[in-house]
Amino acid sequence: MTAPSWASLDAALARWRDAGRTPRLWWRDDDAVEPTAALERLLGLAGGHSAPLSLAVIPEGATSALAERLAGEAGVAVLAHGWSHRNHAPSSQKKQELGPHRPAAEVLAELGAGLRRIETLFGARALPVLVPPWNRIGSEIVPGLAGLGYRVLSVFGPPRPAGLPVLNATVDIMDWHGTRGCRPAAEIVAELVGQLDAGLSSGTPQPIGLLTHHLVHDEAAWAFLDRLLETTGRQDPAWSSADALLRDGCVPAN
Ligand SMILES: [Zn+2]
């Protein structure tokens, strides 16, 4: 693997600037339930680089201590990360909390409680965005989400209409199936550059969503994030808040 080509990221961002346009980058970090040393590190990075952060919080386990910790953080939004992050799929299948393994009414009742819980705990920083655990949700669940108050669905990968407006994460820094640490920086940078260039050649570029998982970051992951935020921070404006993207950055429902 060659050294990460941070210059190629600079160049991709410069192409946007030269075109008089601004890419929409956003940052989703998953699985928060309580204050931890890793969360402190995450908040320190985001705050230090003035990067808005969308924290996908697991409603069932979320603590009031987490709400108190986030209370002074101007740039942090909270999204609902399922209800319990419990797997209900058999071991022969990919993990799912929100799949077809239980009656839809049961799943939806939990998701309704989840949104109410994060709104109660986190107030105005709670956004009506559902982040399904493992980025998977049964197609029979989605039609019931709007009635619960959810306005946006956020999974992983190229966004496509899903029956609810979509704001996806599109670049995952972790190597889940190999080292379980950070992917090689050069690979992640190349992916970002590819998505930036695709967006620039598109009339309706989609937001580029960085996906992180603070609880399992190795040192390489933290170092990558610091470098990425530093590199993109030289652009203006570098990162979009989820609030702003909810207004105009979502892929329409249909
Ligand atoms: Zn998760």
C-alpha cells in the first residue's frame, strides 16, 4: 500500500472550489450510550476542528449522564440508533435488529419509544433520523416510520429512494472483516476522492457521509480522523451539520 495521498484529497477539494461549488460532507458516529474516554476523544476532535457531529445513540441504553455531557456541545446532533441494538436474526443470517424476524408492529413500537426517549433525553439536539443498527432495516418496517415521527433514514452506501428521505453514510473508516482497526488511510482517501469527483460531475451531488465508531477506534483511526479534519478544514465551509442536510441534502423518498 502506498502512502496516503492527502494531496489528492486537497486537489479534489480544490476542483470543487474552482468550480465555485461546495461539497456536502457530514459525519456520523455510531453506538453511543454513555460518556466514555473514547467519547471524550471524539468530542475533542470534533470540537477542535469545529466539525459538526451526528451521534447515533442507542435509545434503550442511553443514559442521562450522556445527555448531561452533550448539553454544552453546540455542534453535536443525536440520531436514533434503532432501539436496543439487539440482534434478532438467526446466526445463519447477517445481524439485524429491525429485520423481518419479529412482527412489524413490535419493531415499530420500539422505534416509536426510541424516538421519544432521545427527544426526552436530548431535547432540540435529537433529530428525527433513524439509523438502523448494522445499517439494515426490513422493507416492511419503513412504511410505518413516518407515522412515528421519523423524517429521515440513514443507512450505509449509495443513497436510493427508500420510502422515507435518505441521508446515508458513504465512507466507513473501519476494517470490520479484516484487522477490525482502521482501514488503510490511502484506501479511505481514494474513496473520498472518488465520491468528491463523482459529485462534482453530477448535477445533484449527494452528501458524502463519513462513518466512524468511536468505541472501537484504534490509534490509526484517531490519527486518520485528525488528519482528515485538518485537511478538509482548510476548505470553507468544510462540514455540514445534519440539521442543514435535513433541510436540503436528503434523497427524496420516492
Ligand atoms: Zn451500531
